[in-house]
Amino acid sequence: MADKVRDISEEVSDRWKDTYRDAELNVRKLRIAAEEGLHHTRKRIKSRPIAALSVAASGGFLLGGLVGMLTGRRRRWL
């Protein structure tokens, strides 16, 4: 009985270590991908600042309109 419990404990411990190692690897890959994406975004903003500004303003306008519609104003302008 004690051997069986020890074997199960070792198996659980090994699986936990493997899972933790995989999670660490995925976090590293995600960080690298995020850094590359950020670098690419900065490069695009520097090369086309007016386009970047217009995209950001349009996104803010659309998001504000969506939030306004979802909060449900009773009075309509039309």
C-alpha cells in the first residue's frame, strides 16, 4: 500500500513539474511574440504617424459609440 501511494505521489510530482516547465516555456514564447509585435507596431507608427493617429481616433470614436449604445440612453437624437 505504501509503495502504491509513493508511486502515485511521484507520478503526480513528475506531471506537475512537466506542466510547470511547459507553462514557463509558453510564457517565454508569449513574451517574445509580444515584444516583436510591439516593435513592429512602433516601427509602423513611426513610418506613418498620420495614419496611426486616424486609426486610433476612429477606434476611440467607434468604441465610445458602442459603449453609449450599450449603456442605453433613452432619448434618441432622431
